Amino acid sequence: MKGAAVDFDIPADLVAYLDELDEFIEREIRPLEEADDNVRFFDHRREDARTDWERGGLPNEEWEQLLHAAKRKADAAGHYRYPLPAEFGGRDGTNLGMAIIREHFARKGLGLHNDLQNEHSIVGNNVGLLLMIAYGTDEQKAEWIDDLAEGRRGFAFGITEPEHGSDATHMETAAVRDGDEWVINGEKTWNTGIHKATYDLIFARTSGRPGDGDGITAFLVPTDSAGFEIVEFLWTFNMPTDHAHIRLTDVRVPDSAIFGGEGRGLQVVQHFFNENRIRQAASSLGAAQFCIDRSVEYAKARTPFGKALATNQAIQFPLVELQTQCEMLRALIHKTAWQMDTYGVWSVSDKVSMCNYWANRLCCEAADRAMQVHGGLGYSRHTPFEHIYRHHRRYRITEGTEEIQMRRIAGYMFGFMGQRSPKGVHETVPSSGSS
């Protein structure tokens, strides 16, 4: 008896959409990238051009305005909101679709169509909007949804704390009720995007004990509130920086500032962990494949000592190993994203973690190998490999550290978490290990 056929091809509608996106990039985005010396943000001048050194290393305003212009063009063409429900102007995009698109974009290399240094893409991954749609009160939705969708304003995420890092359940930031208001005290770090955000989604303990998953509440806090202070912007491996250490001293917000329900803050943000992580894995895979593709092209064209580099096994074999890993990872990412669409986002949490930590590590290895193949040129900023390495090295920490991801996988393997199932069984979130 023959088994049912398994189709590993990318769905025809997605293939057609990739062609549509490519045509849009060439028609609308590439000319914008090449106008007014905007290419300085992508060539060897990129880090300097993007960074306003006179303002403490913040992103250059011209750089951010260029990204905004590209997003608005993409939104007008109907691409930016692809993953959103149709009622909010989206295309009801799938996790498989987002994974394939993100890999496709990253494989093209650096460009205005997609630059992951600040999560920019013409097909957006607007987590704040997705959270607002899922968890905002009617009043919050009326106030925020249009502005978030149009890019007029947004909010940052204040989760990580200086002394606790990945262990969000032991946060020291606390909020205490005072009549119809809450008083918040504490500190947050790596508070990304706070230089522009009008609000910060602050996570604070309102009940329970340190280590409890419940009892943490999310508050939409205006960044101009009395007692809200940006202590410093933290310089990073890849500049510019929009990652701040902030302090809250007796910051008062009304009860209506609660987002997602009192005591349910961590559950709210964890809702989209898997979707974010599979998309990030796909992006890292695409960047890794770009490094391999460029290295193969260079090795075939470069002829030291009278013969092509490509004839040397010392060049071939490391790239063969990286290409093999890309092929295996691509199959797992596609399968995992498809299962998320079919059985629910929590149905394959262990596989999402496998995809994520391995893709981020693979990208760094591929960028390093590309530098080696390209020699002195690869080490220079006249090739993009150093930028790819410096940026994607971040994701081995910030999108859930490799150790946290491996711990999560072990939890399923050894029975410390809810049993995985391809039939949509939801994950039992561990009491610690959030990022």
C-alpha cells in the first residue's frame, strides 16, 4: 500500500508572491535605495552613515526616515501588512509564508528591502500591532491600531532587567496600586527603540513571588511620564544603538494602562515568541545562504597561483558542510512553520527552538567562512560579511539565548514541560527562561 504523497514544494501562491515582491523591489525600492547617495547606508560606509555619533550613537535621523519611506511604499502597495488579518489591511499571511519571504529577502543581501539590524522589512513583523489586536481593550485598540499600522507611533518593550537577563520571572520592577492608579518603580535594560517610542510596555510584578510566571502585569507607560528616565544608551557590537537602560521612579499610570489583563503580562508577550523565532530563524538561514552563495561565486572567479580557488578542497569542503546544514535547516523550518499553521503556534515549540538557535549559529559560521574565503577583502567593510556577522551574533543572545533555547528543547525531551504533539497540544511555559 502506497503512503500519501508528501509535497515539499513551496506552495504555488507563495512562489507567485515572491515574484511579485521581487518586481516591487526593483520598481519601487531599488530606485529609492540608489537615490541621493542612500547607498551609503549599505556600502562600506554603512555603520558610520547609520550612526549619529554626535547624539551618543543613536540611529541617524536620515537613515530612519529612509526606512520609514520604504515601509510606506510597501504599505501602499499592499505588502507591508502581509501577516495581518484581512480586516486590518493584511493578507492573512501564514507562518510558512513569513518564513519563506524572510529567507528570500535575507538571501538577497543587505538592502532597503530588508535590513535586520533594526528589524526593518517591506513585509513587516509588527509585533506591537499583533499584540494590540489580540490583547488590547476596546479603548486601547481604538487609540492604537491605526497609528501602529500606519507607523505614526509605537511602543517599546521593557522586559529585561539589569540583574536578571533571561529570567524574566524574577524581575524586581514592581507596581503597587494606589486608588485608581498604579505606582511603578524599577529598571529595565536593552529597552530597544525607546529613543522614538512614545510609550513603553513595562512589565512589573503586581502579585505573587519571584519566580512565579503569574503576577506580572504589562503597563503602557508614556515615556514622558514624571519619573521615567533614560539612563544611557548601550553601545553594541553593531552600531548604531537604540538599546537603552531606563529607570522608573514612582511613575504613576491609570488602571486603564494595563495591557492584556492584570497578572497576565508574561503570557501576553509569550504568545508571539514562536512566530518571532521561526521568522528570525528563516532570516538567519537566508543570510547564511547569501554568505555561501557569494563565497562560491568568488571562489570560481578568483585565480591565485594560476587556478581558481574553487578547485581547492580546503575551499570546497567547509562550504559543502555549510550548504548541507542550510538544506537540512530549511527543511526543518518549512516543516515547523507549516505545523504551526496547521496545528497551532505552540504545537512544535521544541522544533522552533531547534530552528532558531541553530540558524543563528549557522549564520555566524557562514559569515566567518565567507570572510576567510574572500581573504583581506572579506575582512574589510567593502564586503557585507563583517556586518552580517556582527548583527546576527546578537541573535544568539537576544532572541532567547542558545542556552535558553536548548534548555527549552531539553524540557520537552526529558518531560519537564508539557508533552509535544503534532495535534496542537499547548506548551506549558516554564517558570523561567523567558527572553
